[in-house]
Amino acid sequence: MWNVRLPRLDVLPDERADRIERAALKLLEEVGCRFAYPPALRLFRQAGAELEGDVVRLDRGLVARSLELAPPTFRVRGRDPARSVEIGGEHVAIAPTGGAPFVLDPERGRRPPTAEDHRTFVRLTQAVPQFHLNEAGIVEPDDLPVTTRHLDMDYDVLRWSDKPFFPVGASAESSRDSVEMAAIAFGGREAIAREPVLLGIVNPISPLQYDERMAGSLMSYAQAGQPVVLMPFVFTGGTAPLGLAGALAQTTAEVLAGITLVQLVRPGTPCVYGSSISELDLRDGRPRFATAGHGLAMLASGQIARRLGLPFRGGGGFTASPVPDARAMQESLMALWPALLSGANVILHAAGWLEGSLVTSIEKLAQDVAALEVFERLLEADLPVDEESLALDALREVGPGGNFLGAAHTLRNLRRSSPVGGVGWRPWQDLLDAYEDPGIDSTVDDALRDYLARRKREARRAG
Amino acid sequence: MWNVRLPRLDVLPDERADRIERAALKLLEEVGCRFAYPPALRLFRQAGAELEGDVVRLDRGLVARSLELAPPTFRVRGRDPARSVEIGGEHVAIAPTGGAPFVLDPERGRRPPTAEDHRTFVRLTQAVPQFHLNEAGIVEPDDLPVTTRHLDMDYDVLRWSDKPFFPVGASAESSRDSVEMAAIAFGGREAIAREPVLLGIVNPISPLQYDERMAGSLMSYAQAGQPVVLMPFVFTGGTAPLGLAGALAQTTAEVLAGITLVQLVRPGTPCVYGSSISELDLRDGRPRFATAGHGLAMLASGQIARRLGLPFRGGGGFTASPVPDARAMQESLMALWPALLSGANVILHAAGWLEGSLVTSIEKLAQDVAALEVFERLLEADLPVDEESLALDALREVGPGGNFLGAAHTLRNLRRSSPVGGVGWRPWQDLLDAYEDPGIDSTVDDALRDYLARRKREARRAG
């Protein structure tokens, strides 16, 4: 991951941030959050929360106790320990986009993805040093059965990459599969509970609702001690109030409700505050990405997460453009800059996103990697000032009107001073060519394959 | 201009910034700065500076006294007083690119610009609200005689725009013309000395050198009390030492030498600290734009200017790409974001720049305006948090799992909440269609035309 030395941008005066937080707590006490999943409701009831049907009202005492249990930083282990990442504090870990139902094929255009595409993206993510986290489900392979494709996607990541990862998990069952397979690859459930190896993504169904699948997924991760990223993805005027303050309060309430459930399942399980507030254009009903409001809300969300003592997930390079053109690049960077300046500790969708999440493009991904290379240096803000870098000897040698091309100082520093950026991007094939198979212990691989085979048999019987 | 509420990004610990400033002062004392212009040398000699040929060594006392005379903020008046801009403090004023020897014609491709192109860009700059400063010489009309085209370009701005502006002025004589024409348009030399109407750009010939034309231009502006933007434009490893710290020290020294001369000519004349540090790739000898080093140097320069109590000029949307493609957009935004976060008070080249300053593109300009619209809202960071914006009533009304599309709060706030950005850009023709001729008093116009005719006659006689 990167160690960010560039300061974060706080956009909210303290008084405004306070007010948003108080509104979130009020929402949880007065309106509540729906959890359409009986095991979750049982836990809330045991904890003394007030239930009305499947709507849970949480008092601020319970929320505060849950927040205290969630660590401000934590570590996620990679299959190669050198690739482990710290989540929180001054660190930021980057991942490409995920979840798209289409790929933009450089030759054949927009089409459903295949299992082969999925492996390609997993390898590409492994190969590019600017990605710190790999991801199952960068695209959704259309040639694999729906009920079991999560197993194949998780296997791809565990087999072809040694970076920590986001599993597919989108229900109690599939998240349990993710955890089981990770346990096989990393020495058992106890080992991964001690040192987490994956980041589970849980999206509330905004406003203020976790459905059966999401609440179930959350509980599966928490039971296994795996970190949970609570990630509302809202549109103001649609799934959140119009304007930004209300959407920020709602996002905060949804995250806090999720964190409370995680901590009831297993106290101390790491949680990440996620936020992505986009705007609907109510004149045509269309979502707009990378607006000014999106950027401001991203900065404000990061600030609120910091105040709550939680790692923050922001991102990414959002755009509505269906092709990797100048518009796509403009929107991506108008969204990605605020995410990186927000103090986000995890950025998903940092590369390859197109058409409002419908499309993953390998060409756009390669373009975005060029920006990430520049961001890496910029955010680490390494600007040494010492005798050698001040170069007064060179300035004396060259003097007014001269030229530094042949100066002793230039020749001495030639290797250390290669510029980063400003030359466009390498073709995606070049990035992929750098891929090296990290290998896998054959007994582990056999065990993973056995698990896959067994679960597929069960699915066939059930189907 | 915009009132920026987003915090600035300081990248240098105080100790490092101190060291760069001390190195700059040392450079001026020990190496000195060349002024290849006898009137400037006379002023320096009278002020007690040590001269060796045309190299002037400035002691830190003289430099400090000059700095104290330069105001931290000042006002530049527009022909329409409502378009006057404050330079410095929390303000930022934006201008499109300038000085390109080619235009990229949307139909005919890259070609030499004409006088008609120049008028088109002046009108476009007048029409777009995100440009606060107009500019003579956005392109260099190839169909006008070299010796007098500055007159036509300055006239275009004075006639077709009522915004404050950058004149062409690139020598003692042509800057005197700029001042004289501005005096005609704004009520005389005394009036413009009391309240400046233009921003003169003076580029040192790095390293540490002002040639006859630039020193002469500087003195013409200063004599007329017009603000001077001291703008080194250096390439590390070529016109500045390799690495960033030395280039920052050199840039600071060049700016301070220029400011000292301005204050010797006319104490209290406003000065702007300018900086643009780009990197040469010494493997192929090519300049690279929008690198990580460029961004860091921009942020550091803004910080140094703030410490010196000077307004800062940064910018702009730099790229080496010859066409307005995704690469051009990526590089532009990787350069423009740091400029805006550096606390720049004046940003030149914010739109329309291509091919390393060789080309102005009207299509790229329109693309960049879309980003500027987003920047405007982002930088003003207007995120109200009050009862209405928190929308708790809407959240209570809609409740878990609902939808805000028809909520009373949504309908009530519909007009106030249009998203900015996320829809690409309008065609440049649309931007130009919004142009309205601001008109000009006919006696002023006649006087300007008389001045042009007289100066052109003189040039013909001299030629």
C-alpha cells in the first residue's frame, strides 16, 4: 500500500460534521434500519435494541460501544506475506473496478465476460504494482452457472494471485464459501481469524436497509473474523435525500448500523466506513458520476470516518462514458482525485470502470494505471531538501543563462531522477506480460479444488 | 474569480521550505542574476547592488525590503467593473491557454492561426464564466505582421471583452503599447496606475537571467503601475538542476530578482510569484508534462509564495498530446489538480493547451471548461448543513427501503440541487454562441484605432 504524506482535505467545519453525526444517530434511534434476516434480528434483540417488525432502532449507547470495539487500523495478510496491507491511518490500498456484467473487448466490443476474462483481470491485478488488493468478480463470467460461479472466481484469486483480496461473497452462503476457501489457503479458520486475509464488501440496500443476502454475508464474514467494508452506494434524490448533508447522515447511519451488527457477531472484527454519494439528475432521471457534489461528499465522508476513528473506503474512477475516451478520463479523474484526497484507506474501482458500473474495460484499466503511477509519487510527497537536492554547486557551475544538461550534478543524479508520468500509458498487453504465476502449494490447490467440486455437486443436487 | 474554501495542500515541512528560501537568497547573493538591459542595471547600481558585467548580486536586505513593498493582494479592474478580480488570498482567477503558434482546426487539422482565430478565442474567453481573465495572444495570428500584431491582439481584447486581461507585451516597446492602449480604454495612465487593469507576464530566461526584452517589458509595466507576474517556466535537468529542490530554489531566486527590479522602478507595484517546474526525460531529451514531480513542485511553489506573502500563479492543464484525446485529458488533469490545490491565485493555461504549448485547440478548450465548472463548485466547497439540507423529515417520510423521488423534500429542493458535471462537455460552438458583445464607447474605440494606425505607420517607416 502507499504511505500518504500529502495532507487530507477537510471540507466540513467541526460544527457541521458534528451535526451530520448527530443526525445519523438520531436516524438510527428514531427511524431505524431494516435487517430482513432473522439471525441478525435475534442478535439485535439480545442486545436490547428496539424492534418493530424487521426494523431495528439503535440507541446511541449501543452504537458508541460498537464503534469502540472496531479497530482504527488493521492488517490484511497476503498469501505472499510481503504483500500484506495495513488498512487505516496514513495508508491507502488500491484495487481495480469490480462487478461489471459486461467487458469492453478491444476487438469485439461490448460483450458478456467469460471465465477466461476473469482470470485475465485477476492476473493483471496481480501484475500491476499499483494494485494492492486483488478481487474476485472484476467481471461476472457469463459462461459459468450463476449459483456456483462465485466459487470459481474466488478460486481464481487464491490460485493466480498472492495479494490480499475482496471475495465475491454476496449472501450468507457464498460469503461462507469465500471464508472456507480462504481458510484452506491460509492454514485454517483459526489462522485467518487471528490475521484476516480478505475484505468482505457489504452494500446496504439504501435507504436504511440490509436485505437477507447482505445481512447474511455480513454475518458470515464477521463470524470468521474477516474485515467488513460497509459500503452504501447512494444516489441523492433517489436512494438518499436530495442534497449532500442528508445523504451523508444516511450513509453514516447505514454504516453504523452495519458496524453494530458486526460487533454483536464478533466483537473487535475490523470494519471499514465506505461511502459513495452520487447525484441523480432529476430532469432526466439519470445518474451522474464525478459531479462536484460527489467530490465534496467524498471529502466530507472521509472526514467523518476519521472523526469516528474508522478506516475509510472511497473511490473510484467513476464515469458514465461507455468507451475509454477523453470524457471517461475527465470524469474518472474528477472522481478519483477527491477520493484520494479524502484520506481513503481503501479505493475500489480505481481503474477500468466504464458506463456507470456496467462495463469493465481492459484498455481503460491500463490508462488508469498510468494515473495511479503518478498518484503514488504525488501522495507519498517525497520532496527531499538537502545539500545534494538543492544543487547549489550545479547552480554555481552553470550560472546565469547556462544549461544543466552536462552539469556534474545532473550526471551524478541521472538515475535517481526519472520522471513519473507524462507519456501516456503502456498497452494492457505489456502490463499483463509482467504477470508471474506466484504458484501454490499442491496440497492446498488440491484441497481448494476438492472444496469446489463438492460445493458444485451440492449445488447441482439442490438445483 | 472563485473564493476557494477548500484547504491548500502544504507539502513541505517548515524546515524544508526555510531551506529552499535560504538557498534562493544565497543564490542571489553569490551567483546573482543577469539583466541584459542597461536601464535595469542602472537601477540596481543606484540601489547599491553589486554588479559584475550584467550580472547583479542582490543582498538579502534589498530583497527583503522589496518583498515588503509588494502587496499580498490587489485588485485588477475590468472594463465592466463587475468583472474586476481580486488577486491573492483565497481567490483564484482562471484564464485559458496562450501563446501557441498553431491551432488545431476541428476541420482542417493543425495549422497556423489567423487574426480571425484570435478574435474567436477572445470572444470565447469573454463568453465562458469560468474564465475571469481574458488574454491577448491566445494564439499568434500568422496572417498579421510580426512587428505590429501585438497591437491587433491587445485591441481585440480591449474591444471584444470587458474582463481584466493579460496583454501580449514581450518587450519594453510592446509592453508600453499595451499600457498606452489600456490607458486609452480606462481613462488615462493615472487612472490605471491607481487601479490596475492588466497583468503583465514576464518570463525570466532561466537559469537566473532576464534578457533585454523581458527586463524591458517588466520595466514598462512597473512604470505604469501595472501588476507583473514573474513566471519562470523551467525544465529540470535542462534550464534548472535535476530534481525538485534546486529548481524550487532557482525559481524563487528568479522571481525575487524580478520583484526587486519592479520595486526599484515603482515601489508598491503588485507582483505575482509564478512557477512551473516541468521535467526533462534525460533518456530521450524530451520534456514531460504533468508528471508527479511537476505536481509536487507546484504544491511546494504555492506554499513558498504564501510564506513570502505573495499571490501565486500556477497552472495549467499541461500535456504533450497533440490531440484532445484521453491522454491529453489525463495529463491536463494530473497537472491542473495540483495547481488548484497549491493555492494558486492566478491560473493561466487552464484550458485548451495541447502538444507542449505548441497548439491551442478549441475542442480541448471546451472539454476543459466542463472540468472547470466542476472545480468551481468543488473549490468553493459549499456544503451546507442545516435542518433543510439534513432532510430528516424526508428520511422519516421515506423510511427504510423507500425512495426519495417523490418525497416532499425532493420536490421542494428540485431547483436548488442540479448536479454540476458528469455529462461530458458542450460543443465549443455552444460556448461561443453565448458571447455577447460588451460594446465600447465610440470615442474610446476611435482613440484606440488611431493609436493602432499611428503605431503601424511608425513600424512601417522603421521597417
